[in-house]
Amino acid sequence: MLLTISTTHQPATDLGYLLHKHPDKCQSFPLAFGTAHVFYPEASMEYCTAALLLDIDPIKLVRGRSTNLEQYVNDRPYVASSFLSVAMSQVFGTALGGRCKDRPELVQASIPLVAKLSVIPCRGGEKFFQELFLPLGYAIAIENHQLDEKFPEWGNSRYYSVELRHTLPLVDLLSHLYVLIPVLDDDKHYWVGEDEITKLLHHGEGWLSTHPAKAEITRRYLKRKGSLTRQALAQLAEVDQPDPDGMEAEAAEVEAAVEKPLSLNKQRMLAVVDALKQYGCQKVIDLGCGEGTLLRYLIRDTFFAKVTGMDVSYRALTIAQERIEKLHLPRQQWEKISIFQGSLTYQDARFKGYDAVTLIEVIEHLDLPRLTTLEKIIFGFVQPSCVIVTTPNIEYNVKFERLATGKFRHPDHRFEWTRSEFQSWANKLASKYGYNVNLTGIGETGIQVGSPTQMAIFHHLTGK
Ligand code: SAH
């Protein structure tokens, strides 16, 4: 199985930097199911081609399993399939991750690229190729192979040779191929579980949520498993905005700048930590954890036995992870932390098993219908003994010198509530779902306007 990637970008040998593979070398990489070879059939300043040759060993594929002939004699060694995606992630992992140590400026550069797949099976034919690649801006040339050249009357096979042309960053091309090769083949050689959703959302970032065939891509990528597909599509719906991560990062800076003079963020985190301790909540899940500010307070404190963060934004989670790694915690403390990508509006069993759910400056990012869904999930389905919610108090906004009149603190806020609005929301939920609720303010208290942040602590009446 052969994949080649060529460019006429000048100097074309920059492709070697981008792929982290030197154009003068021929390298081989052992894999669980065979060997991957990387070499450059052509590498001049004007034109450069990198080749990934995947040599699948049919014996390795079946090692340790009960076998039949079909498991040895099949098309897998000769066609592009999920084996190729795995090989790409192992051999071109740095490039696929969008990193380039020596020439970082190249990573986001759009360069002319041509990818050729020598043979790829496709369920759905030429039309499906077009449905996948045309919306992404590729020009495609496809050749369908006959079942047997000696017997043209047998018709065509499901095998194709494909050439894809586009001017785009290499990382985008690799991500498209990584996701779409197994989608075309409509199969995967390994067990598909929830990790696959994370991979799909990660490699689909920036293009999948707006792709017209996203439902079919998701379904096939997840091996047509209904529950995984629904979960992934729910998460994709959350990231339907053009660049949620970019927007979130930028907007968070605006919000931080508005609130900075008070170091309100710190006061908020300390108030939440105090409340969790007061209610004896040792196992905490922070939903919409963002870049992990609260997580870092919790994991450094030995009171907390289990700390988990969840957010829809892969970018925020990567930052959270990096920041936690920088704490250089002893192993014991590491074991109590986990982070996963998910959605607040998806009834996710992973939210269960904690004493407390925290929603810190999160609810105001949801439209009201989604907020109602969230309420049902947290209070109706998860039902932890404690729920802590913080949100801005809009009455205080007049005190922020840097905030224009009538504006919310964060461009993505769907609402900001007065104290009485928050109170009536909290009381309604408490009585509907059997919780007690305490409301307090966080930060300096202004005459008439109250505190900048408001916090509700819900405690289950049965104290479970
Ligand atoms: N709790 C963090 C971040 C608050 S910003 C802190 O206090 O610093 C709001 C966060 O909610 C963002 O990280 C955003 O990505 C996340 N978010 C918004 N909608 C979401 C959804 N539907 N599912 C999961 N996370 C969501």
C-alpha cells in the first residue's frame, strides 16, 4: 500500500521539515502489524515527493487468534485502510499533531499538495469520494479498477486509485486523510470505543463540524455504533461555530481583562474550594473546566480524592493538561486526576460517581434551551449530592470601568443575570429536583449592586 505526498512549494524539500523525515534517508518503522517505510522518490528544490509504503504482514495480523484462511488471504495488505491511518499517526505523528520544531512558521502555511493513494476501497463509489473531498476544496481524479482485466464483463471492483490536489497546510491534508481513509473503506481493524470519539473530534477540528457529510463520516468512523455516533454528533453540534476554540481563547482574555483589577478569578476559585470542603465533597467533576484553573487548585489539595475535568474544547483541555503536567506532581496525586472531552448537553454516564459537580462561569455560555437540557442532565440524571454554580452578577457590571455600558463581560455570554433572576432560577431547580440551595456573592460587595460573581450551592435533601 502506497501513499505519496508531493509539493511544488519552493523550496519543495521543506516537505522534509514538515514531515520530520529527512529527504535523503530511507527509513523503516516496525509496527504491530507490519513495517512502514518512508522515502523520497524525488527531492529537488522545485518538486518533492514523500512516500509512505506500508508493508502489512498478514501473519502478524492473526497472531494469537484462532484463524481461518480468510484472515490470511484478504485485501488488507494491498489497500489503504485504518492500518494506514494508524501508520500515519505513528510515523508522521509530529506532522499530524501540527508541530514542526525547526520551521514552526511552515505548519499553518498553505502549500500546493498532491496526495496519491495507490489503491483504496470505497463503499459508495465515486460519488462518495466527491461528497467527502469536494466540500473540503480538493480537486480529485479517480480511477476505478476492474474486478479482473481479463474479464471486463465482470464489471468494476470497489477499488480505486485516487489523486487529491489542494493548496492547504500539510497538517490539514494529513488530518483529512487520517479520518477519511477508514470512512471510505467503511471498516476498522480494531475495537472502536469512546477513545475514537476523542480522536475523531481532535482530527476533525476546524472542518468536520461544518462538513455536509458529517453525519455519515461520524457514523462510519465509529463503525456504525449508534450510541457512539449520537454522542459524537452531539459534541460536534456544540462546536458548530466557526472556530469555537479560537473564539473562546480570545473572549476569555477579554473577560479576564475586565475582571482583572479584583483578581476575581482567584477569589472565585478559593470560594468554590471552601464550599466543596464545607460540604465534604472529596470527589469532584468540573464541567466546562476550560483551561483547568479550578482543577489545579483541587489537585494540589490533599483533601480531594478524585478530580476530573470535562470540556467541549479540545484546545482548552490540551492547555489544562499541559498546565497540570507543569505542576510536577508526585505519582499518587496524578492518579486522582482525569480529563476528558464531552458535552454538557449530552447525558453522559461519565459525569456520575462524584460527590460534587461544579459549573464555574459556564451556564451563561449556553442558550436557554440548552440550559434546560443541562439542568435535566445534572439534577435529574447525575444527581450528585452537591452542585456548585457560579455566574456573573450583571448588576455589578456598572462598576467595571473597562466594560462598555450594556455589554456582557464575555462576547460569548448568552445572558448575565441579576441577583433576583439567579435566585429564582436556583429556587425553581432546588424545589423541582429536591435540593436545598444557598446563594452567596463572591468578590468585593458594592452598595446596591452586590458582588461581581454569584454562587449557588445546591445540596441534595437526602444528603446522598
Ligand atoms: N470553568 C472554567 C471555564 C469557564 S469558560 C473557568 O472558570 O475558568 C466556559 C467553558 O465552558 C469553556 O471552556 C467552554 O469550552 C465550555 N463549554 C461551553 N459550552 C459547553 C458545552 N456545551 N459542553 C462542554 N463545555 C462547554
